[in-house]
Amino acid sequence: MSARGRIAIAGAGLSGAVIGRALAAEGYSVEIFDSRSHIAGNCHTERDADTGVMVHVYGPHIFHTDDTEVWDYVNRFATFMPYKNRVKTTSQGQVFSLPVNLHTINQFFGKTFRPDEARAFIETQADTSITDPQTFEEQALRFVGRDLYEAFFKGYTQKQWGCSPTALPASILKRLPVRFNYDDNYFFHKHQGMPENGYTELVRGILDQPGITLHLGTVYHRSQNDAFDHVFYSGPLDGYFDYENGQLGYRTLDFERFTYDGDYQGCAVMNYGDVSVPYTRITEHKHFSPWETHQGSVCYREFSRECGQDDIPYYPIRLVEEKQQLAAYVRRAEEETAITFVGRLGTYRYLDMDVTIREALDTARLFLDQRRVDIPMPAFLHAPV
Ligand SMILES: Cc1cc2nc3c(=O)[nH]c(=O)nc-3n(C[C@H](O)[C@H](O)[C@H](O)COP(=O)(O)OP(=O)(O)OC[C@H]3O[C@@H](n4cnc5c(N)ncnc54)[C@H](O)[C@@H]3O)c2cc1C
């Protein structure tokens, strides 16, 4: 056993890998468990044997960040290729550019507006009678008016969240979701890219550190805690407590995979805004690696639905009525000793990859600092409530 101590980590995704590497590098003996047969968690990518296409197995992942330390960190373990996320949507019988930008507005209304004209026009569309928007729908109507709302926000949101936009809080749509120029790059971040050989290679590089032992296909259960000096848990918070206070609400995704000989849709992501189309989008994976050439193609039709106990939890819903249940889990977690809940599932928050890595680096640093002065780690660095 290592002189420093034994650490267990539940989950070999980005959270577990980044924390594991940092602690193993400081002489801890780190055991990482993942119930799946592969590393990289939901970022897992694998090459399709027939077509050679790099497939984002749990849905498409695009790396984007303003955090230069995180960008430098991932670039130590993988070569990042330039990638801009450009999304299209099929709505009301036409294909438009997203996010809603000057091209979308001009095409939708049959105009040739310049930016100032478009801005003034959208103001005439906005429903100014709504002074204090409470719901997603009210917020969207207040910002962009009924026509754009129904074409680009209503159906997609309803399919994504499984409820009417009148039941979702206004806070989901924080800013005006429209651009008055032709910029169709989905993200604003300083750094954007795609790992040349996929995310699993990136995570393999992070895990390539003496002192780490991997146990794939192995569920970690809290009954094992006593064998370790400290545990980092990146599995679901409610799952840790065997769902004893009920199940926290998540949306899950079903991917209907199909192949095509050639170029199926000409872009990586095509959203479907109409409620009459049951899926939210189709992703064509070879377009996530535009530096590669493949004749065959692998596509996913993506369906969103409520998550059952045996499904993969994807997006936390965080309904208002869940607050008490979540608070109960947080209280129980804080009563535990020598365990820290991390990552998107452990803290029941949606986290982009860069935020996940930032939080994992901070968690590992805090742990190492606290150990030096013998202060116990908190259950959460970033509490869910
Ligand atoms: C559909 C979708 C698309 C996304 N797209 C993007 C994107 O484009 N850009 C971006 O920056 N981010 C994106 N994200 C977010 C990204 O997936 C997360 O930031 C990242 O996966 C979080 O890593 P993690 O290690 O915290 O969790 P995970 O990747 O979920 O890893 C947790 C691991 O723990 C394992 N586990 C759980 N419980 C146990 C247990 N008891 N014992 C053992 N193992 C266990 C699980 O099997 C899993 O492998 C997307 C997320 C989703 C859902």
C-alpha cells in the first residue's frame, strides 16, 4: 500500500480521471472503478469498425472553453483539431441556420435586413405586454415574439424536456437568444476544438500515470468505503444512497443508430423544431472529424424522454418540487465522512467538459492542501443546492 494512503474513485469519466491523476502523481494509491466496460464516461468515443468513423457513443461532444489552464491541460494529453459547432434546424418545411442569426431572420421573414433593421424589427415582434416573464414561453415571447418562438424554440424545447415550455422556468432562457449578425458559431469561447483521436484517447492519456489501478465493469458501492482513506464519487448522488429518498429527475436519451453510404445530411447536427417529428435532432458523426474522409456514415436519431432507474441519466431536470428531496440527499452526503461528491452526477448539475475538468483540478488541489494540514475534505466543493 502507498505511504500516502488509498483512494477510491467511482467513475472513470473526466472527473475521476483528472482527480485520480493528480492524486497518484502525489504518491497516493488510486483505485478507479467504473461500472461500464470503458473509460471516459459519457464522453466516450470509439471508431466504428465498418466505416472507420469516430462515433461519440453517448451523444456529440464539442470542447469549448475560456479557461486557458484547462485548455493547456487537455492539450497535454491529446492533439486538438480546430472545430466550429455549426448547427442547422429543419422547421416548418425549411432548413435554417442556428443559433437564430441575421441569416435565419432574413430567411424566415423573407427580408434583407441589415443588423440595425433586424434589431428594430424583432423589437416589433416581441410581446411587450409581458413585463415580468415567469415561464420559458413568456420569456421567449418577450424576447422574440410568437413566430420565431414557435419555429425555433417551442417544439424543440417541448421534446427535449418532455413538458410544455409554459411549465419551464424563464431562467432557462437567460439572454436574448438571437444574433444580429451572420455569426453561426454556436459557442463564443476563446478555445474550441475536437481531440484528433477522440475523447477516450484523451482520457487514456490522463489515466496514464503510475499509481492508478483501473477496475472496469465494476460497480463501486458505499459498503466498500472502509477500505479507503478517502472516496471521490462521480456516480449519481441518489444512486449512492440506493435511491432511499426517491429518484432525482433526469432526462435520458435514446439514440437510434443508422448508417448511410455517402453524406446523409451534409452537416454534423440537424435539429428538428416541429413537434410532429418525434426526435430532437440527427447527428452525423463523421462531420465531427472534418479532417478525416470516410465514404460510409454513422448517424444517430436522438429521442429525449424521462429517465427510469435502469436508464442512463443525461440531463438533470431540477424541478422546483425536487428541491426538498435534493436537500435531503445533500444533508445525508454531508453526514458521511471521507467522501467527496464530484462531477455532473455526484453534484446533480449539468456541467460542460471544461467546467468538469476545472472542478476536478480544484478538488484535487484542495484535497492535497487539506491533507498537508490534516483538515477533512467537505462532501461537496460545489453543492447541488
Ligand atoms: C448528450 C450530452 C452532450 C454533451 N455535450 C457536451 C459538449 O458538447 N461539450 C461539453 O463541454 N460537454 C458536453 N456534455 C457534458 C459532458 O458529458 C460532461 O461534462 C462529462 O461527461 C462529465 O464527466 P463526469 O466524469 O463528471 O461524468 P460522466 O462522464 O458521466 O462519468 C461518470 C462515470 O461514473 C460511472 N459510474 C456511475 N456510478 C458508478 C458506480 N457506482 N460505480 C462505478 N462507476 C460508476 C459511470 O458509468 C460513468 O462512466 C454533454 C453531456 C451530454 C449528456
